[in-house]
Amino acid sequence: MAQLSEREFIDKLRFEKYDTEQAKAEESLYLMECIVGSVHWKTGSDLLNLLRNVGTSVQAKMPWETTPCNMVQRVIKIVIDEYNTLRGENQGVEYPSLSQSMLVDPACGDLPKCTEVIPELQDRVLEAIAEQKAEIEQSQELIAAQGVSKIHNDEVIMTCGMCPLVLAFLTKAAKQRKFHVIVAECAPKYDGHPMAKALCTAGIQTTLIQDSAVFPIMSRVNKVIIGTKTVVSNGGIKTFVGAASLASAAKFYSVPLYVCTPTYKFSLMGCEEISHESSTSIIPKGTKFSPSVNTALTKLDYVPPENVTSFITNNRGIAPSYVYRQLSELYHPTSYDL
Amino acid sequence: MPQKENKLDNLCNLLENIILQHGREAPTPGQKPAKVDGATALPPPRAGTQNAVPSTSGGLPASLHSALEAGKDLSKEELERERKARKEAKKARKKGPGKENVEERKETQNSGQGSAPATTVKGSPVKGAPTTPVKGAPTTPVKGAPTTPVKGAPTTPVKGAPTTPVKGAPTTPVKGAPTTPVKGAAAPAIPVKGAAAAATPVKGAVAKPVKVAAAKSATAGAAVPSSILVVDLRYGKESSEQAGVEVAKPAGQDSTAGKSKADLRRERREKQEAQRQAKLALKEQQEEQKKQKDKQVVMEKAKASSKAKATGEGTRKARVRRASSRGSSERKVPLLGHLPQYSPNPPPHQVNSDSIHPAVLTVGLKMKYGVVEGATARVISMLAALKLFISDYRTPESCDLSRDMADKLKPNVDFLHACRPHAIAMDNAIRSVKHKINSIDPLTPEAQAKDELRGAIDEFVGENIILASSTIATHATTLIHDDVLLTFGYSALVCDVVEAVVKEGGKVSVVVADYPHPPSGAAMVQRLDRLGVPTYYRLVTDLSHIMSKVTKVVVEAEAVMMNGAVQAMCGTACLALAAATHHKPFIVLCQTYKFCNIDLTDSLVMNELGDANSMVSCPSQEHQGVLADWRDTQNLNVVRLVYDVTPAGLVTVLVTEQNVLPTSAVPVIIHRKYADILGQD
């Protein structure tokens, strides 16, 4: 495979050449593989700095693209772990994790100094990255496998827009259960339409409704299952436009809201960053507004953790209140502020 | 129209026979109304309103019943004629020997109990008769095709069939399949042959022969009912089609005294055959719908909804068949089967009939195609049309103006409803007009009465709409000063309020939330812009970001329910929810004539389904037309709701022309102002 440079990757991201978050995750892992495989670094610290640069440049240009940053931080953690393991082996029966946690102060905000040159580090890191890749590829199946336990016969499930994970989740469950899905159109992208098409070809009884009908129909719905772009650090989610009103309607009628996310979407980002976009896409065709009329459309909606019931991830379901713990397992504490 | 004449001939002959037989058998008065029902259901199969069929058939039995009872004395000639006809029929039927024998056996079996059930059912057929053909009629095509082979009808028209015959049946095995083909098939045979629907009393009375006959014909797979044969031979010797299944055998009965009963039974069975086959013409479509229904049966409330669906579905089917031959284009959506379905075609009406006033026609079509939108506009245009109707109305001789005008008004109102289901406000307006019509003194001269009525309508509009709107604007200015308002879609009342506030000197900006189907907010934005008010335009799903800047949410209601729930265009509830989440007041503007006595718990109990095709052709270029063939796709439905209901708990305050009220005051106002009108129907 050709070498992928950082710039190319960022350009691809900017021009939205990737269809799904999974593709972004895989590409970013590939980029980092290239970096690790290259000869530009000698010590662990060099490698960490290289990776950190990738992370900061992506974040600076597109703060809402959290998946690549997540992957960067994941790889950083892999590197640090491998380094410590190897150093611990070299030095004997020390418990590397214990010493590591004693020596590192997360508040210092800097990555640990991994100054020793360990030849096996590169191989070990590449192995671990390959494992991570496999995990990403399997995440869709693992999530879909949990569908049967979550969905029961004769239930009415609501979803909004297109998410390949949710689609896999529902189609797998449909093989054993008979249920009904209501798909909201999800303006302005209207990707509810291909979702409805995919669902009905899978043999699921589907109904397409307009977004404004979500509240009226919610009284008949048993569960809401959606996908997301990012899971933020407090357990909320940042996702498609319309999720906030969907989630409040679900809360109003006490309908559980499940979010299907693989672990690479868990991000250290906070919920405060919002991105606006001035858009004329919402103006109906054929009408003209005078320039004094302000039209805008946001990119992402924020759903607070109170409205989310559970995250369905690769291995298990986790509650929003547990997200912080998951984050500490995935990422190294010093990399929280890149 | 030669065919019609033949049918009329058949009618007359039928009546004669009825009279003949009525004299022979005392205990079967219930059959005649049924027969007559079927016969009379024939004449108006054209594209009249649905109500034409039930009303005429329902009206006649009463009068004919009395006439028939008077004609108990039979003449010898009539008896002779009948005997001859029966002999001929017997000969013709001898073509299907095997089945005939079985039928004969059946006959002998049932001759014994023939009389008993007939007597016991005296009461029920009379009741059942007017209703069953009525209900049966809409469910089957008026132009039924009698020549289609019997396929195994029993299971198809199970849905929501009226239970009267079943109840009346002395034998329990009737309940399942067997009765249904009979019942449902009642109507098709009627237009086909003009034969009386004596099937009705049969359903209740002679359950066993029905059942056997049905089962036999199903298994036999015979083509055309011999009933056609018999009828033809009896009433005019039209071309006889294949004898096929034998319905009843007079062979063994000719010489016995119970012959007439057997004949009746035979006739009935023949009719059932024809009806069943006509019904099978629809079988394909029904089966498909039934499959869908099977899937959804668990999700829907059991009997009530399925009954409503059956009649609704039947209405839909009948209309479809009259308008054009379409496939399974009208499909019931799960969970929403009880709502009136959308039809892209205007309701069929006669071109030169005088039952629908041209002004009403225009208004109806305008409402259908969305030219006239919104409760207030619809009410005003409808009342204007009714004023013209009143002006053009002339009282016929020896008729009461109030009663006759109410009768003449009905088809107009029904036409409007068929174009587009009434808004609740329209219902209220119609009720008040009817109330006024009823209260006209019969002694007043026509011109004066008409002036009174027109004046009443003007007063209604002036008081309840125009004056009310300006009063509401005044009241609202006490609530709104320097605010950022959030509203939904186009609303004339909100515009009036904003104008009033601006005139008072308040600094108001308005955020218009809108949804693309239909994009009514664009007109609102343009109108507000012309007022000079800073306007923002947002998608209704994108509110969480702008709510921090908004101070008050103001919307106009289409109707307010007795429990305080507010019905408005679909999407308003999103605003209410956003207001509640961000702790902003939610103000609803509504004139009191839109209050109604219904208590709605959620939006799906009473709603309207709009044009789903506008949703399918969505504004996005990428996904446009992905679902273009959604009607043919199995498992897929596209639903567009027109209204939604905001629960009373989310509404902060209600601004009416009487006062600024909390939602708990709604029933008090209804009681005080409208009890006499809204209470009655």
C-alpha cells in the first residue's frame, strides 16, 4: 500500500472523502502505521511527538473530526504501554504499570519521557496497531450480535437517518425477531430514505416519517436506537442534526434511547465546542429570502447524558455515567490534552 | 341503458316473486327487506357519494316491507308462473349431477330445520338487512365480475364484518369463514344480477346450508354460479354460463310443500355463489392487505381498529374501483390504520348533478390541492361557499325550509370532507350553521330566512374570526414587549400579533422554524421581513442552538381540545418540547370557535395523513427518489402526518379573544359559549 502522508490524510478529511467513521478510523490507523514503520524516529519520545503532531494538526483544522484524534491517542497509549512493558522486561521484575503511574503526573500535561532506544519497540507497536485494526473491523459485527438480546418481538423501534452500525444491528436482529421500524427522514441530509430502503429490503416492516412527526409518533415507540459521530467525555453524544429533539421526545415519553458506538468513537472532547455553518441548504427551493434574513444550520447536535440510556459497544453495553472509566482504559492520562 | 332496463325488469319480477312467496310462507317477512335491499342497492352504483348507497337501500326496506305485507294474497297466475320458472331452472341445473346430489342431500337435511331458523330470525334479518348490504356494499366493487372462478373465498373478507348475522345464527360453526363470503359478497351480486340479497337473512337463519354450500363451492372450484343461470332463466333467459356448482336442488322438493322454502334457499345460495365469485375478483388485493394486517395485528388494538379499518378500507376500495383500476395503491399503515387515508384524486362526483353546489366544488378542490390552507382560511372559504349555496337555494313545494336545506346541505358537506377531512374548526362552523338552519321558524318567508342565514354566517365570521383576531393581538401585546419570538411555519395570527407589538413600539425579532413538507415558513419570513422585523429562519430540528437566544415561543393553534391539548400543524410539538427543555414560555393563540369537545391524549388518535409523495421527492439531490416506488415495495410505508397534539402540560398560556387563559379554562369556555352547539351533533 502506498504511503499515506499526513497532508493527504487531512485533505481527504476536509473534503469528506470518507463515507463512514469506520473508514476514517482505519485510514488514520494506516497513517500511523506508516509513521511508526518509517525511520524518522529513534526513541519512544520521538515517536510520540510525531503522533502528537498528527493529532494536533487534525484537531486544529477540523475540531469536529474526533475519530482520527481518538485513534492518535489510542496509538499513543499503545506506544507508551509497549515501551513500559519492554523497559520493565529489560530491567527485571519491576511492575511497570505501578512505576509508571507513580512517575507520571497527568496534570503536567506532557507525555512521558521514553528516551531509551529499544529495538523491539517498533515491531511490538506495529503488532498492537494491527490488533487495533482487527478490532475496528470486527466492531460492526460485535455490535450487531447484541441486537437479538436488545430487541424483542413486536416492538416498534425508532431510528433517525442512516447509520451503518444501526442498520447492521437491526438487520441481524430481524433474522430472529419480528419488529417494526420507524425511520425519521433526518433533514437536511435526508439519509433516512436510503436507510428505509435498506431496512425494507432486509424484510423489516418500515415506515418513513417526517422529522416533525417524531414527537407525535413517539408515544407508540418502544425504543429509540441511533448512531453517533462522537461520544463526548461526560457521556453525552454529538451527532446528526435533529438528535436533540429526538432525545427530548424520547425522554418525555420515557422511551429508552440506545446509541450504537464502537470504542473508537469515544472521545476526550468536551461538549462545549459547537460548530456553526451558514447554510442556504435549508431554504426551500423556489423561494428567495432577502439578505437580511439570517439562515443557518448547525453541523452537530448535542444530546446530554441524561437523555441517553445506554451505549452499545463492541463488547457490552455501558451507561453514560461509566464513560469516563472507559476513557481512562482507552487513552493514556497524559494525552488528555494534546 | 339497456342493462339498466334489464335490471329494472329483474327488479319488478323479483318483487312479484317475493309477493308470491310471501303469501306461501308466513314466517319470512324479514327476507323481503333484505331482498329489496339488494335490489335497490343496484340503481346508484355510479360515482355518487358513498352515502348514496346506504341511504337509499336503508330507506326503502321500511316502505317496501309494509307494501309487501299488504300483498299477502296471491293470485293463481302468479303461482303458476312461479312453478313454471322453477321447473325450467331445475332442468338447467341438471347439468352438474354430482354436486347436485350433494346439494339435494343438503336440501333434505335442511328442509327440516328450514322453517325453524327462518322464524327465529325474524327480528334480526330486518335489522341486519339494512345494515349488512350497506356495509357489504362498500367493501365490494359495484361492477363486480361474476365470471371469475371461485378460488377459496372463505378467508378473505373477514375484516370487521358486522356481527349481526353471526349473532343471529342459531348454529355456531357459522362464525368463521363461511359466513363471510356470503356477507361480503352480498353487494357484488346485487349489481350484477339485480337479484335480491336474500343472503342476509340466510346468514342468520340457515347457517348450515350456507356453510356447506360455501365449502363445497370452494372445494369444487366451480366457475360461475348457477344462480346466474337460475335467475336468467327465471327472469329473462339471458345467456346461461356454465352450470358449475349447484347451489340448491329443487328436484327432490318439487312435489313437496316445502318447495318454496327450498326455492328460497336455492336462490339464496345461488346469489351467494355469484357474490362469492365477484368477491374473489378482489381476492388478490385483499390477501395482500391481509398479509400486512397479519403482521401488524399484534400492534394494533384488536377489534375496534380492525373494524374501522375494514369499513375504511372498504370505502377506499370502492372509491378506487369507481375512479380507476389501481392495484394495491391504498395501503393501511401500521399503527395508523384508523386515520383517513390520503388520495391524490379528487372525490368522484357527478358533473351535472345539483346536489353539490359549484362554489362548494371549487372550495373543496382548492382545499384538496393545498391552495387554501390553515383552519381559519378553510373556515372562511367554506362559509363563503355555503353563503352562495344558501343564496341559490329554493325551497321545493311542501317542504320545510329548515329540514330540506339541512338535507341539501349534507352532500355538500360530505363532499368537502371527502376532498380533505374536515378541520375541527370547520366542524364547529358547520354545526353552528346547522343549528341556525334548524332554528328557523317554518313560517318565515324564504327570502327572509335566507337573509337571516346569510347574516348569521357573516356574524359568525365577523365575530369569531376577524374581531377575535384583532382582540387576540391586543391581548398578546400585554405579554410581548421586547422579545425574541420563536414560531412555526406560516400563521396569520402570529403575524398580526407581531404587527401589533411593533406598532406599540416593542422591539421584536422572530425566529421562524420550518420543515420542508410543507415549507410554509418561507411565506412567513417574507411577510415578517416586509414588516421590518429581524427574522431568522431555522429548521425545526435544529432548535437547541437558537433556544438560548429565544425568550418566548408563540404559535397558533388549529384546535384546542377539552383537556387543554393543542392541535396544530405537525412540528409545533417540537417547539413546545424545546421551550420546556430550555424553560421558555409557550404561548398559544387561538380563537374560541376552534375549541372542541374532544379529549385527545396524543396525536395519533385523530389526525390526517397527507401526501406522502411530497416526502419521497425530498429536497436532497443525493437521496431524491430513492423511495420513488414505495407503494409497490413490500414492508415499506411512507407516512406524512398533518397535525400534532401538544399535551396540555407543555402549554404555558392560551390567548383567546375572551381573555388570556390557562389551559384548564377551556372546558369552561366551551360550556358557557357553545354548549348548545358543540354538545349536539
